[in-house]
Amino acid sequence: MIRRLTKSEKENILSYWKTGKYTQRQLATMFLCGKGTIYRVCRGTQKGIEVEELPSYPPPPIGFPLSPLDFKRHKLSEITSDILKARSIGSVNTLVGLHKLQIALFEEVLTMEQKIIKLRIVKDD
């Protein structure tokens, strides 16, 4: 017989997971279910539990050529959105990589913007 988790159990699993003190294996043992079930609950894909909606950034228009700077700005906004989503579902393992990527991309955007400003100053002189 398959045991279904109640909405309350799913909410408890998610709140335990967000603390970062429990692994998915430990939660599966605590709630007498499989690791796959815990995985889906923690990712917000189980029915009966809602993960707060976060803003998503629309893709650039198809056929609209982006400059390298605009492309990197768009990717930076996507990464920021991914970080917010990862936080909302308690996916702490992915946050480190996303933050490193965000910082590196932010520095690239900043460097490109500074070069453009310098070129404009030189051009105006």
C-alpha cells in the first residue's frame, strides 16, 4: 500500500528542509517515505504544497540581436531569479555555485560598462 503524505506533513518536511539541519535521507526516515518523495516535496513539485511565486525574467525577444553587454545583463537577472527560487525551495547546495556565477558575471558587466564609459569620454574629447 502506498502511503500519501498529508498537506501538513509536506509543510513540515519543507520547513525542516529549509533549516538546513536535515538531509533528505533523514527526512525520509522521519516521515516513513522514500527519498524521491522528499526530493519532490523539497522542490515544490508535490501536489498540495505551494512554493511562493517569484518573479521570472522573460527571455529576450526572438530575432532581436542583443549586444554582448545586454546579453550578460539578461543572464545576470536570470541568475538572480534562480538564486531567489533556490532560496524559496531550500536548495542550499546550489546557492554557492549560483552566487559565484553571479559575482563573476556582475564583475564582467561592470568592467564592460566602465570600458564603454571610457570610450564615450575619449570619443567626446
